[in-house]
Amino acid sequence: MSKIFITIRLLPDGASHTLFGRVAWALEQLIDAGSVGCTPVTHPGPRWSSYVHLLRIRGLEVDTLRESHGGQFPGTHARYVLCSPVEVLQSWRDRR
């Protein structure tokens, strides 16, 4: 099982935060995606809404954009975009 953590600092002069597990994974995905953001389809994860909620509790601003989709089961889905500027101080992933 993979283990992960990331330590970030909210810019320009915010406190640092260390996140672990899937919340750290979600933050990495949001940082890498930039302004395009992430959806549960493009970045599969079982609890995106929970990850985003926990990031918001830590003071990070994450926008939720609603998008329509068609197909056999039409409806809407969320796209999450990290709006807070952050500096990655340290990250680690054990890929065992």
C-alpha cells in the first residue's frame, strides 16, 4: 500500500500544513492540474468531496465548478480547482 504526505505553505505568508494519505494525494493532484482542475472522472478517487472539505478546513480555497455531462446517465459532476497559492515544502511517497 502506498503512503504519502505533503507539507505546504499558504502564500504569501501563511502557516505550513502537513497532510497525509488521500488528502495529500488530492492536494498533489490539484496542484498538478492547475487551473484545469480535477474531476472524479479525470482523477479517480472515492471521496473527492471529502478531500476538498478537509482542505478547506485547513484554510485552502478550492472552487467547485458544476459541469453537465451526457451519455447513458446524464447529469452533473464537480470540477475542483485549487485557488490558493501554495508552496510545496516537502512531499514523500512510499510506492511499496
